[in-house]
Amino acid sequence: MKVVIAHSRYRSAAPSGENAVVDEEAMLLRSAGHEVIAFERASDTIADLPFPRRAAVPAQSIWNPAVRRSLTALLRHERPDVLHVHNTFPMLSPAVLDAARDAGVPVVATLHNYKLLCASGDFFRDGAPCHRCAGGELAPAVAHGCYRGSRAAALPVVAGLAAHRERWRTLVSAYHFVSQSQHRLLAGLRLPEDRVFVSHHGVPAPAPGHLREHRVAYAGRLDAAKGIALLLAGWEAFRAAAPASPMRLIIVGDGPLGAEVRAWAASRPEVDVVGALSRDDTRGVLASSLAAVVPSAWEEAFGLTAVEAMAAGTVPILAAHGSFPELVTDGVDGVLFEHGSAPALAAALAAIEADVSRHLLIGRAARSTYRARFTPQAALERLVAIFEFAIAHPVVPTALRTVSGVQGASR
């Protein structure tokens, strides 16, 4: 089939798992023989815009008429089978939905986060999960300045959510949630359930040949939502109980707390902070570690790093909330610890030190779970089935061909 992918790319200064998923998915579709056309705009371009255009970005994030015109023209010219919408903020706007309606192309929307209800996209405020807007409320996001810590910045974001809620309910032929947990937290959208699909992402396996080192790894953005404070506190508690332990910690990534993390590690010779690495190099670090710690303070909608660790046969040590309890069974193919608890994280680290052999077996089981549930090929088959459903059941009249015999998708 022919697929147009619409995506507003996140800034390259803040490496995005969502960007990686979109790119890998496009590559998989092409390798399977599908034609893929990218319709993308990049947030990196905002800084280079002249001031009048840069000042207009908040308004255009609510509605971008130029995007509607150009995407409509593209869809009418290419006549794709489906438009696959990912992130629309801030460079595309929900105008992409109207473009698809104008051209008679069914839409599949993949929801990667909580952006359609939450101004910050993560249901996270003041260091803890926050569900004040989960029922569809809008005022709390402005009152608390939930976008960039600013009421003024949050206002256009909230205005966009309010203006287009009905569009998201009526112009999308199929909704792709990436976990059951995410689906539950976004119940306030009141989407038509007969068009909802829940399907985990697939993750490429790392290159073979990595030797295990006696260390645990953290790979991700260095910010509060990712649980960096808990990571540092948990490691300190572990080392206080086992000061002679040969276990090392390697931290991959950068972000707002990067300077703080590097200062903390400077007096701890057993900790290596290596900064941001490529996806392949990051997967190599995970594959050569005994365990990967994912201490997220926010309720992750999926958990890319957790599954990347599983693909490598590395034990994922996960905060027990959000999507993580869906990904692993505690003590079988992963380890779950009480979210927000430094002593619980320290105990999970101590358990590895006390019985490395057992955790190597857990890593092997994690690899088996990955092969059964999270391979790119399995995810591709599920995604194509969602596309086929949307093509066969468009919510608006379509001038394009439809297909029959839709494969069952995981719902």
C-alpha cells in the first residue's frame, strides 16, 4: 500500500524516542514493499525563522493553514491508501486531519504520549504524576503553567486542545495506542472504542557480539520526568549498603539535569557519564550491561529503553507504574520496583549483586519475551492490520479503493 506519514519532528537537541520510532517504522514499511512518503516539519527550524514567523509559531500550532493546503495537494496528487499521523505539535497542527478529509484519505493516528489531554504531554507536574486534566479539564494546565512552566506558553496549547477535540473524535478512522495503560489514562478523550487498537512498538535487536560487563546502565533523557533524582538516590543507597561492590553504573544521555548528574558523578569513580550516543551505540551499552535501570517518575506510555534492554537479553529494572507492568512479569523476564522508592531501587540493584546467575537467566527470559512480542516484524504486521481496518472503515467518504478481509489487530 501507499502510506503518507505526517510528523512534526522533535528538536534534535533533545533526542526523541518518538522520532526514532517514526523513522524505524518508515524503514520497515519500505523494506516490506510498501511505498512511504514523509510529510514532516522539524522544530529545529524554528530558531532560524525571522522573528515575525517565529512569533507566529504558537498560533500556527493551533491551526496551520499552510500545512492544510500543502498536505491536501500532496494527498490529492499521490492518492495514498492511508495517512498515518504521529505528532502534530507544534509544526503541523490538527490541520492535517482536515487535509485528509479534503482529499478523501483515511487517517490512522498513533498516540505516543498524553498530549491530546495534557499540555505537557506526560501527566507529570511538580515531580509527580498529575491527572488533573485526565477527564478533559483545561483550566488546571493554564493555572499551573504546565507547558514550559509558563501560563502564557500553556494558553495556546490548551486553546488548541479545546478547539480540536471533536476533530480528533470524528476525523480519525483508527486510533493506535501503544499500551493499555496509555489507553486507560486517555479515556477522557471519549474516542469511539470500535476504532481503538492497542499495539506495542517493535524494537530492533542490537548487533551481536557484546560481552557483559559488571555494570548497570541508564539510557535516556536527564530530566525530572525520567526519574533521574531517583536513579542517583537509589545508587547512593545501594553503595552505602555495599561500599566495596565492584558494580558500576553507566549513564547515557543528556538533558536539563546533565550538569547536575555530571557533578554528582565526579566524586564517584564507579559511575561513568558518557553523554548522548547514537541509537546503535546506546543499544550496544545496554547489550553489554547486566541490567538497565528505567526509574521513570512519569507514567511511560510505552518504554522504548526497557524493550531495547529486553532485545539484548539485559534485565530491565523498571518502576512499577505506567506501561511497565505490561511489558514484563516481575522476577520472570524483568524486575519491577516500587516507583519513587530509592530503597526499593537499591534493593533491586543489591539483588543483582547477590545473584548474578539468576539475573542472567532473567535476561534470557526477557530476550524470549522480546522475540514473542516486540520484534519489528510483529509490530509491522499489527500496524498494517490497523491500516487495513482504516482503509476498509473510513469515517469520511473516500475516493480511494478499500480492502476487504482485514486482519485482526490486538485491541
